[in-house]
Amino acid sequence: MLTAELVKQKAREFGADAVGIASAAVLNAHPPDPKFPQTPERISPEIKSVIAILKRIPAGAFRTKRAECVQYMDQLVLREMDKVCLRVAQFLETQGVYAFPLASQETKWEFKRASYGYLSGRHVAVEAGLGTLGLEVNFLSPAFGPRCYTTAILTTAELAADRKLTHQVCIGESCSRCLYSCPADAVLHWGIDKRACAQFAQEFGYSVMLTELQKFLTAADPEERLKVFCSPRGYAIWQGLLRVVGAFGDCPRCLEVCPVGDDYVKWLAEEHREIPEKNEQKVALAKQMQADRKAGKEVPGLSPWNIRWVGEEGYLPPKKRPGKNPSPSAEHA
Ligand code: SF4
Ligand code: SF4
């Protein structure tokens, strides 16, 4: 008999580091942004369950001095994750239900001018009880912090859904290490300035490629044209096209300094204790955010709609939680 437990067991056997299940009806009722709904029903109205898969990014790359090591590792993890999803989908079809992996790296151009797919893997993972969103709206798992990727398999199988976590995994404004480390000042109060982030996270991404192409097309003479692409920047774009390195997930800073996750304590705490980018302005901003929250000021990222993915009951250290939130590292890993 096909049960949620069997599907999770298979996903773990195929290589998932954590797995949870969300109901498609719940995801349809709670799109992250109702104006641009990312819901299973827009992909297929027949979908009943969405299986969230999580794969951790090995921490070693975050100890290196070269961002390329993280970027390359990211791509390996993403490819591996797609394979896990494919195997789960194939298994489900042997059980008489149809299933397919989420096209997780695809962006829907008509939705927003930023990476914005058909379904948000982060939000699905929250609904499936694997973690909550952090101050910079990265997905945070209690076991791996933000050093993990999420994706999903959509299926017509009716599977028992997991409970969503109700406490924040993120420590919040009193931590603000992601904000201190961000070279783009892109971390907002439970939000992100995606354009500012993209300057570092997509250093040689689509927008940079368009800028270079424009220079090429408007250059007056052939010599000038050639220089546009015969340059380190042109070469980096070429590498990005070949291997995606440099075009996506480029900046490791908010991932490597986040103290949430067993891997941080084990591998990263010493290396990343100091944050060179931290300055007085950033500290003042974090304090202001904390004061605003305490004063009950309106924070869009914590609106009655968005709090669902942040954790309705706020932050409590894991040891003080009243047994409501079973550790996903124990339950789902
Ligand atoms: S990826 Fe880099 S630029 Fe983007 S929010 Fe994180 S630290 Fe800032
Ligand atoms: S660095 Fe701190 S504030 Fe930022 S996501 Fe991690 S726990 Fe939350």
C-alpha cells in the first residue's frame, strides 16, 4: 500500500537529506504572493500532494577563500536533487499514481523580473514541515540552516501531509548576521531586495549578459566589438553558460555566516565568527528592526499572510520549545 511513510523512506533511500509532504489544497489556498500565485493547480489541477525534498550543501566549500567552490558545489547538489526527484516520480508511477519533479530552476518571465518559478520550493518545504524562512527569506532547516536546496515532486497520490513548524528556525533581528555580511545591503526586515542581491548572487547572470550584448551591438568599430567578449567578463559569461557557475547562487555570504544548523557548529563557527562587512550602520539598522518589531510596527514580511512561513510563534531556542515542534532533523532526516 502506498503511504506517506513509504514515499519518504524511498526518497531518503534515493538520496534526500530530508523529506516532508504538503497538501496541494493547502498550497493552492496559500500562494506566497496572491498577485503572482505559485500554486500546484496552475501546473496541474489533478495534483493532490507535493513531496518536498531537501539536500544539504556540504559545508566544506564554505570554508574556502574562493566563491567558485561554493558555486560549483551548488550545481552538483542541484543536479543530484533532480535525480532524487526523478527516482521518486518513477517509483510513484510503479504504484499507479502519476508524478513528476518540479522544474525548480525555471523562471516564469511573465510573473516578475527576478527568479520566480511555477512553484516556490522554499514555501513548499515550509508547508511540509522542514523548516521556516529566515530574515533574508532564505529557507532555514534546523539541521542545515540555509545551506541546503529545496525542490519537490508533484503527484496525484493522496498522502498524509506533515505538520508545519510554528516556531521560527531563524533567530531573527537579535542575530542579523546575514544582514551584517551582505555586500549588497539587500537583506530587509524579513524580505530581500532581489535586484541588489542579484549584483552579487548572479554576477554573470542574464542581466549582465544583456548589458554586454548591448555594448557589443552599439560599439562603433569591429575592434571595440571584439573587446566586449574578449575580456575576463566575457569569459565569465561563457563559463556561466556552460556550467551555470557565476550565473546563479554566486554569493555565499548569508549562507556561510548563519549560525543555525548542526553543520555550522561543527564546521563553520570558528571560520566565520568575525564578519568583516559588519559596520555601525548595519548594527543600527538591525537594532531599529528589533525595536520596530517590539513596538508592533507594521512589517510587510511579518504580515498576517507572510507570518505563516516565518513561524507564527516567534523564536524560542530549540531546547525551550514545549515539544510542539519535533526536530525535523529527527523526524524527517
Ligand atoms: S546572497 Fe549575498 S548579496 Fe544576496 S542576500 Fe545573501 S549575502 Fe546578500
Ligand atoms: S543569520 Fe541569523 S538572522 Fe540571518 S537567517 Fe540566519 S539566524 Fe536568521
